[in-house]
Amino acid sequence: MSGNEEVKAKVLVTGATGFIGRRLVDALAAEGIPVRCLVRRSDVAFPPQVEVAQGDLLQRNSLLAPLRGIETAYYLVHAMAGERAGFEQRDRQAAENFVAAAEMQGVKRVIYLGGLGEEGDQLSEHLASRLEVARILQSGAFKTTYLRAAVIIGAGGASFEMIRYLVERLPVMITPRWVSTRCQFIAVQDVIAYLVGCLKDARTAGRTYDIGGPELLSYRDMMERFAEVEKKFIKIIPVPFLTPKLSSYWVWLITPVKPSISMPLIEGLGNEVICHDQEIRKILPIPLTGFEEAVRRALEEAAGEGEGKLT
């Protein structure tokens, strides 16, 4: 029996102005699914059929009106950018406020996009905080679908932009050892397809899934193949003495990715982040995008929009 169903009730998207959120809003609206976006500022442009509601996840009472009448909400918020100090506490407070308000308004489902990584992996602060947010959401009275992704390839995404600028600006790179860590990238359009698919298939409610692309690649592999797509020469020379902190400042010198964003990313590269199961493929067997095609699409999007904002 298929779990596919027509979505008639309005869906709330938090983090609607971000790298994933703005693409998800467009995809939901294109399918005729009623969407309400939670934003802190009212001056953000969305498609005309999309409803906008103001609220702040750090102010619990401001969430009650945006969550009224909502059956399913997407949780796409992480305190990663800006000042790093205390971001775990802000993530925790935002998730706890959301759970309390969602329970008060009778929300039935939450769909959360977090990071790959296990509790026993000596996780970076960034990945540990994402895992804590998942646990908080799963403690709610609603059913939480938890999607776990590693590197997402798409224009404006911090990992993609970091690779892009390193390849384009440094033909010879002296790099930290983390360039050899394997990870399972996924194209941003495939992430969106999974997020929409989970909403439309009730069998995914209350489940946790790893989502990834068709290949396992190291950051070195990704940089070398990125260079091939752009027909650029690069030579990569790993060295043992670059710490995550030094690496993040090194990245900052070469790319527009600030240390407050790059450091959490780089700290997370000590462990392999790969999918441990393919269970979601049994329910949502979407065609997966290869690395080169994901890069080409991201570059075309970036060229069409001009230099995008990093999120």
C-alpha cells in the first residue's frame, strides 16, 4: 500500500530564507502545496501564493500564531553563522521553544534536516548540536521525520562555496589532513526531493533516514573533480600540522567563507560521514545526481543569480 497522499493542510517552513529553506518553499509552492514561512523580518520576498508569518524561535510566544492550523512543519534552523560562542545554547533554546509551541497548537508532524554523525564519533560541536536538536524534536508529542545529510552540493551552500573558491583561486594547495576524509555528498535538488517526498508519504512519519548521493568521495576527490568540470589545474599537498582553527583562517584568506562558518564545517571533517542504511530508497527511490552533474547545476545557478549569499 502506497503512503502517497495529497497535502491539503498548510505546511510551515522555518528557516525559509536559508540555503535549503528557500528552495523547499519554491518546490512546495510549485506543487500547489499551501505554504506558510516563518521569518524574523517581514521584508523578505516569496512567491505570491506563499503566506508569511513573523516569529522568532528564541521567543516562544511569537511562535503560537505562525503554528496555528499547521499539521506539518519543517525545521531547518541552525545557529551556525555569526558568533560561535553559545550557539549550542541558542540551538537548544530554539528547538525547545518550537516543541512547546507546536504541541500547544496540535502539530502532527515535523520534518527535520540534520547532519550525519553518530554519538560515539567524538562529534564536532556543530554536529553534536544538530544531533541534540534532533533529540529535542523527537521528544515532542508529534511524529518527527529526521533526515541526516553530509555535504550538500548547491550554489550558496557553505561546503560547495568553500570547495569552489579553493579550486578557483589556488592552483597549488598545501592542505590539512582532513582533505582525505571520505564523505557522502548529496546534490541540493535531491535533498529537496526527499524533503517534499517525506511530506507526501506518511510512511516516513516518525522515522530517521540517512540521505546521500551515489558516491563516496573525499574532499580531495571533490576538489580534483570540481577542477575537471571547470577545466582548471590543481595540485594538492596534504600536511599534518594544520589544526581546524588554522585551517578555518586559511580558508577565510582564500574564500568568502567566514571562520564562524568554516570552522564548524572543518571540525566535522575528522570523522567519515557516510550513509549507514538505504532505507529511504525503499519508499522514495528518487534518481540521484552524480557529483559532476551536481557541480555543473550549482555553477549554472550561481552564474544565473550572480554571487550568492552564503548560508
